[in-house]
Amino acid sequence: QVTQSPASLSASVGDRVTITCRTGQTIADFLNWYQQKPGKAPELLIYAASNLHSGVPLRFSGSGSGTDFTLTITSLEPEDFATYYCQQTFISPPTFGQGTNVEI
Amino acid sequence: QVQLQESGPGLVETSQTLSLTCAVSGASISRGGSYWSWIRQRPGKGLEWIGYIYYDGTPYFNPSLKSRVTISPDKSKNQFSLKLTSVTAADTAVYYCAKVRVGHSTPFDFWGQGTLVTVSP
């Protein structure tokens, strides 16, 4: 089980945003984060809990290991309003959290 | 830059077989280092992994769909396909193909734009 919180949040440009993902079993750092905008495919942001995917802005960061993980956006930009998903890949099948909708 | 593009019918009748193809450019499905995956997203819902294949054709499937899913490579065209049999309304979804990097945390690093498949009664 992969549980994300909150399910949605309201924020403003420039805000610091934190999204949490919790798993039912320990998964080391086999945790990835994705961003999805309406009508678009998800895009990889963070892999292995804390590694920034190529081309992803430095305002995105990830942390955590074991069962508790965090995605942080240090200063929200207009293009960051989207839905964010975490994904565990330690236990088969790989599963995604239910998503966090970041809205204005 | 790796690019993936899904194609196939947007409408499938109940109990029939859903068939989609994913064309890959910028990477070879014949080389190791990546899995080639299908994922779906039901309307207004989250993401569900369907399965993937490795370059040698070894498949891995979600147990919840395993009995109905086939994923096959076409190395001559650098593409891979999805077949889902006995579809119902619950299979209506946007279907994505994706490249999955082999290694630590196996991230899904490149995705197609997705294609909506509706199952009609």
C-alpha cells in the first residue's frame, strides 16, 4: 500500500509545498515521484527517493527511506500546479499513490 | 531524446480484445537497460501498472490483469504491443506506454502521450 497526503492542497506562487508518501512495508529508497498536468502523461521528477531526473528544476527535492518519504517544492512556480504521484518499485507489482492535486 | 507514441482503436466492444501499439524512437527495445511498459489510468483515477517486457522478451505482469494481458515486442519496427482480452467497462482508461530504466528504483523515465480507450456496451 502506498498512501499519499494530502489528497489536495491549495497554495500560492512562491510557497513551499510538502507532499508525503507512506508505504505499508519498508521499501528502502525504491520510491519515485511524478508530476502530471491535466490531459498529459506523467513525467518523472525524482527517482530513488532523492535523485533529480534530468532536466527537473532544482526547486524540486525528495527525501526519506524505509516507509516515509517527502517531495518538497521550495518555491512554487505557476507551472507547478499539477497532480503529483509517488510510486514504490520495491515490491511487485509497482504501485502508485492516489495522487496529490496542487491547486491555486 | 526518447519518444514513445501509442496507437490503436479508441473504441472496443465489451468482451472483445483491446490492442494497442507503442512506437519507440531514440532508444532500441532490442538492447538491455530498459523495460518497456504499459500503464493505464481510469477516468478521474490514479495510475495502474499493467506490465512490461525486457529486451529478451521476458514479460512481467500485474497479477490483477495477468490472465488477460499479453505484451509483445516487434523488434523489426522498434515497437511493442499490448493485448487485453475480454474487456469490460472497467477497462475504459487512458493507456500509456513508457520506458522503464533498469536499475535502482526502476523509474518510468519516458512516457507516451497516452491514448483513451473506451469500452462500449
